[in-house]
Amino acid sequence: MPPAQFRRTVVMAIGVAIGALWIAMATAALWSSVRGFSSGRSDWGLGWGLVGILLLAAGGAAIVGVWWHEYRLSRDH
């Protein structure tokens, strides 16, 4: 494997791993939100729901962003 392809693979693995961790945290936050709403704690549900949605957006953006950078922008420069 050429050095450039190896670097791209390592960068993609790190970016996807970070995105997957954020999505895992988002899942835990959204699960806590559901449990909060089911227990009658709307403040808890709303708070963790917002955190979960933002973490989910961050995880998705990390995965799409690293792919975009490595496969769309890097070839242009």
C-alpha cells in the first residue's frame, strides 16, 4: 500500500471512530431522554434529548466531514 493511501486509511479510521463514539454517546443520551420522559421528568427528557440530538449531528458531521475532506477535497489539492 502506498504511503498516501495508508495515511488516508488511518485518517478515515480515526475520523469514523470519533464519529461512531459521538453517535454512541448520542444513543445513550437519547435513551436517558426517553427514560426521563417515561418517568414523568419532562425537564430531564428535554435536556438529554437536546444533548443527544446535538451529539448525533456532531457524529454524523465528523463521519461525513472526514470522508468529504479525504475523498473530495484532498484530490483537488
